[in-house]
Amino acid sequence: MLFSNFSDRDGGSIVAELEKMNIPYKYAEGGGAVLVPAELVHDARLKLASQGLPKGGNVGFELMENQKLGSSQFIERINFQRAMEGELARSIESVSAVAAARVHLAMPKDSVFVSEQKAPTASVLLNLHPGRVLDAQQVSAIVHLVASSVPELPIKNVTIVDQNGNLLSETGKPASTNGMDPSQIKYVQELQQSVVKRIESIITPIVGPNNVRAEATADVDFSRSEQAVESYKPNQTPEAMVIRSQQTSESLNGGANAGGVPGALTNQPPAPATAPLTAPAQNAAAPAAAAPASTTRKDATVNYEVDKTIQYVQQGSGGLKRLSVAVVVNYKQATDKDGKVTMQPLTEAEKTQITNLVKEAMGFNAERGDSINVVNTPFARAEPEVLPEPPIWKNPEYAEYLSIARTAGKYLLMGLALLILYLRVLKPLLKKLSEAAKAPSPISNPQLQHAMASLPGQRSYEENLTRAQQLASQDPRVVANIVKTWVGNNE
């Protein structure tokens, strides 16, 4: 096998190159594969690979290697887009379930105006292998592969369609009634099955196998929320008060009161000061001179730290909101003094014990609103199916005898067939041959009569054979005529 599952264009190129290299080949699988001699397969593959065969039906960036002189910018942009589509198709075809892929890119022209810029879009057509399907994760992987390969291509602008026209990508698809995608539904089902398995595994050793059934319903919140909280608290004690900043300012204004005689004398310079030799005694009764007036101002500003809490809360999806569990337990078996087995209900203590075990197994949370219901009731017993008596050839008691009879019948049929063959075919044939040997052969040819005359009186087979051999060696033409006469007369 040199190559298989190739396009018609690649097949023609491969056959042409094999003819140039004088390598014999032949077709297989209805023309879908090329076979070459085993000792030449590796050499042929390497030589064809050096020429880029098979190309896979898609052209990639090798298209940019054969640029012509004088190509316009439009042609270069179109060739680049074709190369991108081919490379993406080759990458998608590497997925095991994909037989072939085609990619269409719609890349708008760049604009200097931000308001006129448009995001590119991509459409992917997949041809899957017979009997193969893509799950949601594989489709999402192809979507992300295409979106990551084209600049500024959002995921929502990628559309994937299979060969049957089914839309595989989730973009543009209306949401389901419950607002959950297949992966979320699978998660809920696995959660419920896990709860049921835990409950049945812990109750079965108490009530016995096939005597307990449980079902669980989980309400899961898949919404994602983020919350930022900034809170302030008052200072409780003076010791907890921390000074953040403090500012103090103090100002003093002072000076004598205005005095003197108003008039022209006030504007004259003062006379020179002279110290008296003796200070006159101050009259005690005279009032003291008024003290100069002054003002003082103090300002103080103190800033204290205030308690501040900043909290960012991010709640992930998949939180369990509520869990409901229903458990049905069969009646227990009881044997009386006479050895009779009866079914009796569980006591209240046993039922309470089972209820508590179920709560522990399911992770019961009353604040969350979980509910549980344990019911003790007899299970309905299915009536045993009455099977018809098997035929005698299927009865194991007679199996040995049937085997002996089957072997004897086989040999009897073989003997009967041989007897019929002998009586109907062999015996009539032997009788006819014996009669033909006894009947005289008519001789009409003169040469035959002369040849037979050369054998007079010989009765023994060995003697006749010796004479015939001598006659054939001496005169072969006569013997040839004799044989020709026998054949012509059907003797």
C-alpha cells in the first residue's frame, strides 16, 4: 500500500510520477488505493514526498512560494486567505474522526476608522468517517483552533457543519429550556448517580441485596457571580484609634493702643530724650498706664485612621443549591416457630436508623433546604415464568445418546451413498466396458487389415503389446491410420 484515501487530483499526480520513475503499480479498493512492490514502497514514498505528494486536496502556504511578478495587492491578499484556509483544513483533518474538511474565511478589509471595522468570520464543513461522531468538547476544540489561528476572530463567529447539514457548533443555537448545555447535564446526572450509589452501598448490608431502591434529584446552580464589598467600622476604643495625620497652627497679634493729642503736634518728630537727674515720685493715686492689647489663636487638625475592609467574592459555577432523595426499603423477612418465612415491616427504630444513615450518605443540609423521604413497603414479586418442556434433542439427559446416534447416522448415510454410487454408476459402467471388450471390432481399412494380419495367433496381452510396439517402430504410418480409424468409428 503506497497511498490510500487520496483525491482524484493527487491520484493523477502520483500515477504520473510513478510512471516517470518506472515503478510498477496497480489499483486496489476500487481505485481508492495504489499498490507498489514491497521493496520499492519506502523509496517511492520518499521521492513523492520530496515533490509534495499527496497534497491532500488543499493548498497551504506553499501557494505563496510561486508568486508571479506584477501581482497586485488584491491577488496577494486572496492567496494568503487561500493559504490560511488550506492550512486550517489540514490541521482539522488531523482529528481522527474527520475524513475531510473545508474552511471558508470571510476577512473584511482593514479600515482606518474604528467604527467601520468588522470582525472576520469562519465557516467549517466537516466530512466525518462513517459511524464516527464528534462530541461537544471536540467541536469546541475545533472552534477554538480556528479562532486562535485568525487574528481578531471571535469564537462566536465560527460555524461548524457536518456533511449531513447538522450544525455542530453552539453559536447561534437557542438555549435549552433548562438553560444547561450537555456538559452541565452530564455533571448533574453523575452527581445524582453518585448520591444514589452511596446510599444503596450503605443500606444494602442492612436490608440485603435487591431490597433498597434510591433516587436523587440535585438542583445545581451554574451561574457565575462576582462581588466586591467595601465596609467601614467605627473605632471601638481610644487605644484602637490611630492618628493618620496631625496639623497644628498658632498665631499671635500684639501692639499699643492709639494715644496722643490729635492735631499738628502729632505729626512733628519727638523732642530729644533727656534723662532727668531725679525721677519724680509717682503718684499712687494716679491710674496706671493701660497695658498694650494682644490676641492669640491656635488651630489643631487631627486625622484618625478609620477601619476599612475590602472583600472580593467570586462564586464559581456548579454549586449545589438543593438535594432531594427518595428511598424505598423492602419489608424484612421473618421466620416463625414453624419455619414459615413471612415479610414484616421495619420497626420505627430501624426506620430511624436507616434515615440517619441516608442523611449522612447524601450530605444532608437543612439550611440548604435538602429533603429526604424513606418509605418502607413490600416489593412486588414477579411471577416465575413457566418455560415449556424442551424437545428431546435439547434435553441434556439424552445428549450422550443423541451424539452416538448422530455419529452412527453419519456413517450410515455415507455407506448408503457409496452403495447407490456403485449400483447406479460404477456397476453399469463396468458392465459396458466388459461387453465392449468382448465384442469384435470391425476392420474396414486395408492397411488396418494388413496390420492385424501381422499379428496372427497371438492370444497373450504381453505378446500382442510387444508386436504392436514393433509395428509402431517399423511402420508408424500404419499405426497412425489404425488409430485414426478407431477415432473416426468411435471404437
